[in-house]
Amino acid sequence: MLGRHVSYGDINGMASLRHAVCRHYREQFGYDLSPERVCITDGASGALTIALAMLLETGGEIILPESHYPAYRVMAKIFSARCRLVPVRDDYCIDVEQLPRFISSKTQAILINSPSNPHGAVLSAAELEVIASLGVPVIFDEVYQDLPLGDTPIPSAIHVADQHMIINSLSKSLAIAGFRIGYLIVPEAQVALMTNVKAVLNMCTSLPSQLLALELLQHRDELVGKHRALLRHNWAMFKQTASHLGLNLRSQPQAGFFALVDVADGGRDAMQMALELAQYHAIGSVPGIDFQQRDNAFLRLNFACPTPQIEAGLKRLANYLEQTECLSRSKLVSLNRRRDTVKPFSKASRPMKHFLGAVT
């Protein structure tokens, strides 16, 4: 069967797969999407690359939340665009009220990730509509939209997609990241540009991967349902185990499969901790500084793993943090003791300090 699919395929993807994507939006959201507006891409990353290539020009600006998926700013740099970072609220969503004041004559796009990586924070349908009404092209990245950790459905921006772009992927919802199947939805007026950009980038997405994805989509509800159930079970176990071990969680994700463990008491920056955890404790984590411009002392952990690994991994993490905190306290006590044993200079013997040529 695969032997019939070794040549180039349709630039925008197999028609049957694009129709399957449209059927999903019709059944789940009541939105009648034309398959011509859909481009099958190499994962969501491929969709993002096409969208940015369509919108960004040298010297332009793109607006992001100050805490965001790190590839966003890297790709913006590739397209020689400047990132303007909007503060996030206490719930880790972009501050929609502040967003308009970051728009300027140089603004070429706004990039919104809801549910977000790393926080799993979700914008309401009303907030998505407000962002869509600001007169700037918006890229809505919805790769975790199918994976709520509770019973409340996650809003999609599909109802404003006639003027904006939607990025999504089967990598997360169907857990098939290695197939590299995502898609981009654009307004009707931008279909020709989308097709031209896709043709230049890689001509077509892997046909065998598209065939496999199409087969899986015939069972989408069942497969996504099982995936959601696993993630909800794992998240419940993660929270319970973390609480039992005394680990503090930075936020409560509403969707996705990432948890943020607070490491502010460790006495070292999160990047150093992540490196040591990987090298000596077989724990993969991502430090908070990857997601914004300062170290905000958390580690992002992925709980979409075999369930038994959660308890084992968190125990190793808790032991490591306990050791680092004890070491930090020990160093502080030692430093204070040294300070206590140092005799202060008398006024007569105190050395003079020279600052900028003055004697003080």
C-alpha cells in the first residue's frame, strides 16, 4: 500500500485528511471549514514556520506573552522580527487588558498559545474574541486544545479563523509526535500564499505519515478519550505524590501534560538544577528561564509518561532538592559563623576605600 505513495503528494496535504480536519471542527464546534483553507504540515512547528513566513518581515514586531514556548522567540529571530512581551496575569494567561498598548505601527502579528505551554493556562472564548478584534493578524496555537484536565471544554478560536490563523497538531492529542502531522488554517484570502510558502519549504508532508494519521482519525473520539483519561489519572497521581513529598507546585494546569515544580528554596538557579538532574538523577526537566527572560525558579516536568515513573521520578527530585536545600543552608550557616568571628576594624585601623578617585 505504501508503495503507491512514494512520490510527491498534494502541497497542502491529502484531500481526505484535510476533509477529516474539517469534519472535526464541524462536529465539535459547529464551524463549517473549507478544506482549501487547511494545510497539512510537519507537526505544529511546520505550521508555525509557514504562518510566521507569511506574516513577518525584517524589522517588524510580533507580540507574545512574557512567558511562552521558547521556540516562538527563536523563530521570530530567524525572520528578523522583534518580540514585544506582554505581562501575564496571576493565572499565567496573557493580560488581555494590557495587550492593546503593546501594538504599534510595526506590529505584524500576535501569537497566542491557549492552552499554554508551560502553564496549561486557558483563555476564555470572550478573551479570544477580544484579541481577534484588535486589528492585528493573530496566530492561535491550539495544540493542547483537545486535552483538558477537567470536565470543562477548552475554547477554540476557530470561529474567528476567517480573519486569523489556527495552528494545531495530532502530535499531542493522538500522542503521535513522531509522525510529524500538524495543520495550519488560514483565511480564504491567504490560501494561495500559504500554498506557495509550503511549496518552498518542503513541497509536501510525508505521505505515509498522512495515511497513518487518516486511519487514526477514524477512531479519533476513542483515542483522544483514552489519552485524556490517562493524563487526568497521571495528573491526579502527580499532585498527590508531590504533596506527600512536600514538593510545591507553581500552578494548576487546566490542560496539557506539564507540571511546574517550585525550586526557589534550592539555593541555585533552575538551569543548573535541570542539568544536574539530567546528568546524575535521570530526570528530564526544563528550567523556567527557558520560557521567559529571567529565572523564575521552577522546573517543568512532563507527566505524559508511564504512570509508575511519576512516583519514582518525584522521589528522586524530592531527594535532590532536599540535598541542595541542606547544602544551601549549611553554606549560609558557615558564612554567618565566619562573619561572627571576624573582628571589626577600629576606626583608626580601618582601611580607606577609594571610589571613583575619592577617599571615603
